Amino acid sequence: MPSAFLPPHQPVQIVLPDSTAIPLVCDSPHSGTDYPADFGYAVPLADLRKSEDTHVQWLWNAVPTVGGTLVHATFPRSYIDVNRHERDIDLTMLADAWPCEVAPSERCITLGNGLVFSQTTARSPIYARRLTASEVAHRIESYWRPYRHALAHLLAGAAVRGPRWHLNLHSMPSNAYERLGRVAPGPLADVVLGDLNGSSCSAIFTEMVGRAFRSRGYTVAINDPYAGQDLLREFGAPARGHESLQIELNRALYLNEQTRELLPRAQDLRDDIAGVLQDIAAHIRGVTNSHA
């Protein structure tokens, strides 16, 4: 498999297709495990790691074999979350004035997981101090912006004209409803597909991916409990043929959620995902051939 065109110490890794390229870009924004030295957190590392989508890029390693490009962050989302808007900042976290406009989301205020996380998943404060504006600006310029620029560049190049496909790859805790402060309506699905309630992706593509997972024995839910976040808002435009779909995998399928180690059955999930990707690639080739 070709190496990324950015060296390993960079905030974003990109694995290019090793077969005939198709207009498919898949990104894993939350699977990074390299914790920057300047993080300055005041909680056990194990608590921070519960926010990781650990090993997601490994689960989807077959993306390049079907002709897609795989992008993943190397840094943790609790340091800075590239799936949040640049203005999603809680000013109470800062020790000094922020020079730009802010628009904190409800999740930023209530759950502490905006652009820069203020709380762990158990609602414990991550910092025993306030961050400086320059610290947050550094995280934006050195981590958030390079990732967003790389993904935007790859998607723009995937299809100069015509349709393109973006899979936004995640994993979800097995107690997802509890994490969100919601009463579970039933068992959490194995796979949750998010299309911002139909605004980032066509129903045809969402349903096609759902069938691909169901045919392999997985339960699938749509937009419940996760409909998607900022990367789907940025890149999804189904009216223009820009399909952007979030895929959440239940961590209980492959991960020891306490130790972050892979379970023995993780390889089975990885193999099934490779099959799902074959189905997705066949769909994409069918659509692109019809546009040729």
C-alpha cells in the first residue's frame, strides 16, 4: 500500500489508492492516538482515550484496495476536534480574549465537546487551568486546518466534475445513548449511518450502504443516535452529486472499551468492511459509468 505523502509526524495521514482510482474519499477524524506534548491535561490518560475512535483507520484499511483514498488524523479529538466548526468554542475555557467570532454549539456547552474538549465523557474537567487564546489558535493552525485542507483538496480532486463520495468514519461507545444523556429506545445498532437527516447524502446511497451491512448480518440504524456533524455539513451536497455519509460502528463489535485493545473478532469485522467497500465501489462505478 503506498505511504502517505505527508511524513508520519504530521497531523494527517493520507493513503492513496493502490488500484484504479474511483471518486471515493474516506476519512477517520477521531482515531488519532498521538497526544501532543503541550496538551496539558489534568485527568488520567485512560479517561481521555474513551473519546477516541481507536483503530477505525485499521478497520477500513481496504479503502485503497478498492480505489479510494483513506485519510486519518494522528492526534486525538480531545485535543482538537476536526469534526467541529472553527467557531465552536466555549469562551469560559479561555484565560484571555479570543480575537474571532464564536458560535458554541449545544454539545459544546452541555457536553463539553466542542472544537476543544473541556470535559471527559464522564463530565470531568479535562484541565485544571484555563487555556490561552494562543494555545487554541496553535491547535487550529497546526492540526485542525491542515486536516480540513487536506480533506477538502482530496475531495475536490476526486471528481473535478460529476459525482463524488465521502465516507466519514467513526466508532461509537456501546453506551452511546447514556453518553448523550438520552434514554435508549432499544439496543444500540451495530452500525449507525448519518446523513444529517437527508441533507448530506442521497437516500439511494444511504440505503445502499445500509443493505451492504445488513446483508452481512449487522443491525443498522439511520441518524439515531448520530446524524453527523460539521464535516458532513461542509462536504455533503447531494443535489450536486456530492455524497457525504457518516458511518458509526458499535465499539463492542471489535474493541475492549476499557483497554482500547482489539477483540479477537475484530478481524471478522474488518473483513466484512472490506466486502462492504467492494459493494460501495461497484455502486460508484455504476453511477460514474452512467455519467461518462
